[in-house]
Amino acid sequence: MKARVTERRSTLLIAVVWIVAVVLSSPILVYRRQFVRPWLDHIEIWCDDTWPPVSLQSMTFLAAVLTLQQYSGMVISLALS
């Protein structure tokens, strides 16, 4: 039997998956902030999201969803061709 997914195609699919994952997770790098609160006996450090107003947050989420939908269709068509 002939393999449907060749080594070159599988390498391409893995690369596409990694690139899409990095692109979709990149807003966290921009909107994640570290906060520090000094107490009497220790310093509290935590991270939290500092998203812009709701309209920009909605556009970022919509762009991520549409990108994921587009690339998932492309990956499926490459895998099945």
C-alpha cells in the first residue's frame, strides 16, 4: 500500500501547525502583565491580562477564530489530498 501522507507533507503539516499555534497565542505576549504588591513581610507577584477595551478585544478574538478556521481547512485539505 502506498502511504497517503509523505514525509515532506507531514513535515509541512507539522510546521503549519506550529506556526498557527504561535500566531494564535501571540496576543497573550502583548496583553499579559506582571504586577507587584509589597506587603509588610513579603512581596506578592502575579500575572494578569490587561486587555484593551471590549471592542479591540472582540476584534482580536474574531481574528484569531477566523485565522484558525482558515488554516484548519487548509491543513485538512492538504492531509486528504
